[in-house]
Amino acid sequence: YTHNWPYDELAGNRPSAQVVLWSVIAVLALVAALGAVLFLYGRYSTIAGWRAPERASNDVHFDGDGRDASNEFPDGGVVSRPLESRPSMLQRATYRFFVVAAILFVLQIVAGVLTVHDFLGITRVWGFDLAEILPIPIVRGWHLQLALLWITACWIGASIFVISTAAPRVPAGQLRLVDTLFWLLVVTTLGGLVGVALGPHGLLGEHWNLLGSQGWEFVEQGRLWQALLFVVFALWAAVLWRAVAPVWRSSDAWTLPKWLVYCVLCVLALFVSGFVATPHTNFVVADFWRWAVIHMWVEAFFEVFTTAVLAYFMVLMRLVSHAAASRIVYLATLLFLGSGLLGISHNFYWIAKP
């Protein structure tokens, strides 16, 4: 048919009867699939369904003094001390992640403004041609990478902040591990941004792919910085695991702290798809796995994680019960992962992909 929208009738781009028929069938199938998800979620799930037996939680909760506080927090093994208590040293250590995220967010806006001006051909400022100093491959690469990095910084800080309430005490060495995680993220961010700037100018020679820009949209970072980002995610998963390990066996499999751990492990696993593409990889294969990074790593598991961490905050603020929050996360996971698979599949059409 055509990629153009609106389609050009003068060029003969009119939908055929088959296109209309299968478009209608696809919409009806989507509605039916959503209905099936809701039905299965409500009818058969013993964890989150509306017919699931109402049972009291067997979780053990601790207050700040280490005593049993199960009666104070009857809703799900997520809190070891009330939210109104003073932030712990570990929680205060997460503030720097949000400061970095705010800085990266502002830089992303600046990179976006430069990108738009390049598109419009407005690149001369005070006699300097910005397109020569910062051509569009650089500023657009910055714009995309900064989006992923400031979101990552926010989620790391938020998850460590909330999950630290799940156990009665902080594991030994946890604060040092969080400090290491922060500085590793800073080094990865700075290295990636500098590499994306130097690579297109040809200043890195044969090391352009390792230290500069790989040239793939959303996977611009050089291989070294990409590997360091993988280490950041692995360390993030380790921090969350160490936080919930002391109470792992004392709660249900789908409590919010465990949802956070599951999400980060999936983020770590799906990020591996970004390592498939090399300068010598077949374009179809490389671009398919690049899209997997976007649709499964970013648009699926990051969305599940977002739902889980926001639900966690709402439980801590006593706005919703843990039971209601975990049900929403459970349903959202089904929908997000399904949409992620569909997101990959739409790239199969019309563009010579398998």
C-alpha cells in the first residue's frame, strides 16, 4: 500500500478492498485480545483476579526498631518503617541520582532544540555555523541517549529509595555499592556523550565503534560505554536483590519489592539485544535487534517498572492498598509485554525485514 500519510490519491494510493477488510479484522482482533486478557486476568488468576480468595497476608513487617508491625501494615510485605519516618542514609544517598537526572533532562532539551534548528536550516549563531561544530548526527544522538539516561537515573534512584523500606535493616556494604553505582553511571554518561560527539568527526580513528558512536538510532553509544551501561544495570539489580533478600521467603511471589527485582532483571536481559549489531552484521538482522532494544527494553519493561515503582510510592503514601497495587501491576505487565511484541512486529511490514 504506502507509508505516506496522508496517502496520495493522485498517485493511486487508495486502499484496496483487501486492505480495508484486514484492517477491520485487525481492529476486532485487538479488541477481542484485550477482552481475553481481562477475562483471564480476572477469572483464572489466583494471584490478582477479582475472584481470588480474600486472604490475610502472612508477611512479616518490621518497624524502624525491628519489632513486628504486621498489624500496622496488613497489606503486603512492602514496608519495614512508615513513610513519615526520617529518610535513612541510604535513601538520602539516592538524591544525587535525581540531581543528575534533572541536569540530563535540561541537556536533552538543549540537544532537541539544536536538532530542530538543524532540520529547519537555522544553524548560524553569532557568525558560527553550529551545523559544522555539532552536526545533526551528534545532537540527535545526544537527544536520544540523554532521554534514556535521565530516565534510567530516575528509576535507579526511585527504586532504591522505596525498596529500602522492605527489610528491617540495610545490608552491609549497601551504601558503598550505591555510591559505586552512581559514579559508574556518571562515567558511562560522560563517556558516551563525548564519544557520540567525537566519532562523527572522525577523531577516534579505527576506534570509532568502540569509543565513539555505533551509528544505530537509540544505540548510539560506543561498545565500551554500552558495556559499562550493562554493568550499571547488573549492579542495580544486585542492589535491589540485596535489599529484599532478607525477607524474600516471607512474602508472596508478586509483592511490589519482587516486581521491582523482576523488572530490573528483565531490563538487564533485554539490553543484551543491543550488542547484536556490529559494523559487519547484516542490516536486516542488526536493525531487528535494534528495534528489540526499543520495543522490549524501553517500551515494555521500562513501562512495567514505571507502573511498579509508582504503585510502590502510592502504597507507601497510603493512597492504595498493596493488594490493589499488585493487581494493577499484574494486569499492566500483560498489556505492556503484549504491546511490546506487537511493537516489534509492526517493523516487519513493507521494509524488507524477515
